[in-house]
Amino acid sequence: MEVVAMSAAASGFQTLNVLTSRKISNKVNISSHCPSLISTSFSHPNYPPIHNPNPRNEFRFISRCSTKPDIGSDNAIEDNSVDGSDLDLDNQQKFTGLSQNKKPASSVSSRGLVFDIGIENSWDSQEIGSPVVKRFLSDEEERWYMWHHGSSSNGKNLDSIGLAVSSNGIHWERGTGLVQSSSDVGLVMNCSEDWWAFDTESIRPSEIVIMSSSKVRVSSAVYWLYYTGFNSERVEIPGTPKVLVENPEKGKRNGEEGAVNDVYRSLPGLAISQDGRHWARIEGEHHSGALFDVGAANEWDSLFIAEPKVVYHKSGDLRMYYHSFDVVSGKFAIGIARSRDGMKWVKLGKIISGGNEGSFDEFGVKSASVVRKKNGGYLVAYEGVAANGEKSIGLAESSDGLKDWKKSVHGVVLKPSVEEDGWDNKEVGHPCLVQMDGDADEWRLYYKGIGRGGRSGIGLAISEGNEIGFKRWTGFHL
């Protein structure tokens, strides 16, 4: 999925003066008109340092924000690309185009692999996944951002969120530690340290929505990160499911075929940033800080809410696609919620369920990546779970993005590699669709793959032509 841009009226942006602001709390409540997002260790050359006595998490000050994106405005930008002049690209680092990835062992086939786990002792040296890829265009160049989760083999092995950048979406620049500036790459967001929060054990990016205004240049672009947060609460699954239920999947496996079967409660969260690197959590209506809670005991999403992917449809209409495990059907399913402001959500129920007996998604669908197509309608790439537990990627389409989702007649579009030494020969999932510009119908599909011993990586498959069919990337062709 490429950048989703929203044009907000200039009045939607409010400048916050740190010298005259009232008492500051970084537990920002969504009911306020524009949240005061102040760093617990805020530093700026023009202002004295400010320290928050009751921090929820470390983050930097955001000088402009829009808590009601494009409400009551008819100036929505439908294009999937964003003019780089609105994103202060001149201040971003220059990319060398050279990958700094840790290369897999020579005995492992890396066909399709574009992003491997980090080097030893780096923040993402143990596991990576959940790619959220955005493409930024300007007259001079193109830039790609990829937010992803990662964990280290050192310490508590908690998941964090990081940022990598690229000039072509293939070769990525990455960092080994915490970002230090607005042009740095690496670790950008840690789990919360508040015991009561919903995101103390793991955080995984789900979607980035760009709020921007054509009337305010440079500092007007505000990134909204929707993410999945996990805490230590275990989910009790009634009965004996016929499929292994994992939430989240863990990279540390018990042997070649085994898997950790810990299932944690997860809920959707929101954070806001002005540079994509320093994030301020926005406290939702749920007591844990999440945007909303799981369903009642008899509802399909009563166990957990995972991977909230948000799509802008029109002014005052944002859609969130998320998945859970339906205890009644014994299958994963994808549901939808709608919002006028991107913060307060109303659930509408399940929209895509598992397939027929023997299908690649017989035991459910999850991890939806939804794109509003240039020629109209919606396309979703999702992770399908087969009866034997194998995970593959499929497609479905809808004319309005709400109902009547029709799965591809071709079934699975990306399976685990058949290569015995393939880096992703165990499972593929967590898709992220990017629709390319131009007259040609070209798509990119970024995904998480798992191979030997549970080693994870992020891969790329490409589709060219009127009929969507993905093939793993094998290199540039002249």
C-alpha cells in the first residue's frame, strides 16, 4: 500500500507553544481538540528542556497535529502518492542504495529476501516482521519508508518498532539502535513501561496514515501509526481448536517444527509523529490506553484484536480492518470498524471468513492489507491458514470495501518457498500491498517469511500486468 494522504483544512492544525502550554501529560486523551504531545526528555535548540513528571513513554514534541482529519472538508487527496515538498525531504538523510542487512548463511537460498534480521546485538537481531511500507515521491527522487517490528536476543526479548529507508524499496538502510535525530534510522518505539497499559509486552506496526495539508508546507505532514499492543494477560481459548492459535507468533521456536503456543491479549493502539521516528502515544477510551476493547463473550472478536489496518475512504469515513479468532467457528476472521475522526471506532462485524474444506485458508483469514485501487474498488491481501497450519497469502476484492468480498479464483497467490534451503520455506504472511504509479498495473507485495529454525525475514514479490499474480523478486532486469 502506498501513502494515503488526507488534506486537512488549515484550521485543523494547531501550533502548540511549549513555553505557554498548561500542565502536560503524555497520556494524551483523545477527547481533547488537539493533544499536547510533549517529550519526557524534550530537547530543542529554541526552547528550554521540559521533563514530564509522569511519563508513559519516551517521545519527542510534535508541534502540529490534527485530531480530526479532514472532517467537514471536501479537499481530500485521493492520489496514493505524496508530493515530497510536504514532507521536508531536504532534511532527510541521503541514501546510498546499499543494503546493510545481515546476510543469511550461504547455504540458504535468499530468493525474494530484501530485509534480513539485524546484526548481532542490534535491536532486531532475533526476529523481524510486520512490514508497513510507504512510498514518497517528489520531482527529484523517490523515497521508501518501512516500519517493522523486531526483537533482540539480548534482554527481555520484547518486540519494538523500527524504521528503515530506501531509495528504491529494494535496498534498505537500517540502524542498530535507538534513533537520535529526525534523519536517523533504527529503533523508533519501545513497549510501554506502565504496568496498566495494553502494550507492555509487544508492539507491532499495522498501518501508517499520513495526515497533510496543502496549505501548510514542510511541517504539516503528521504520521498516524496504528499498531497492535500486547500485554502479559493470557487468553483462555475455550475447547480444543483444530488449528494452532498464536497471538503473536514468536520467532523463538521449540525445534524445527514446533512453535510457541502462548496466546496473549492484544488491542489496537494509536501513536502520532511528525517525522516518522519520534512517537507520542494517543490514549484511547479503553482503560489500558487502547482505542477499543475486545467483543463480548459471545462475539467473534472476544479473544483479541490484532493488526488494525486503516484505510481512508472519504471525508469523515475511515475504515479499520482487523482480525481475531472466532471461537464459535474455530477459525480466524477479518472484521471491520468505522470512524469519523480516526480515534473513536464503531465495529461492524466480520467481513471475510475461512474458506471451504481443503482450501489454503480453510481455518481462517488474518493480517489484512487493504488498498483502495486507482481504478476503483478495493483489494485485500491476507494471510490464509490451512488445516495443516500452513500459512500462505491470498487476495480478495470488493467494490465498496465494506461487504461482498470475493476471493481470487486462483486461490493462493504466494506460498512458502518450495526450495529445500529457502529462507521462507516454512510460512509466509503479514502482507503489505503497494500499488505503483503509472499506467501499468504494477503491484509490490512485502511479506514476512519464516524458514529454518524459525529464522524470519521480510521478502518482496511483484505483480505486473492486468491480472494480479505475484512472483518473488529476483533482481532488476534491464
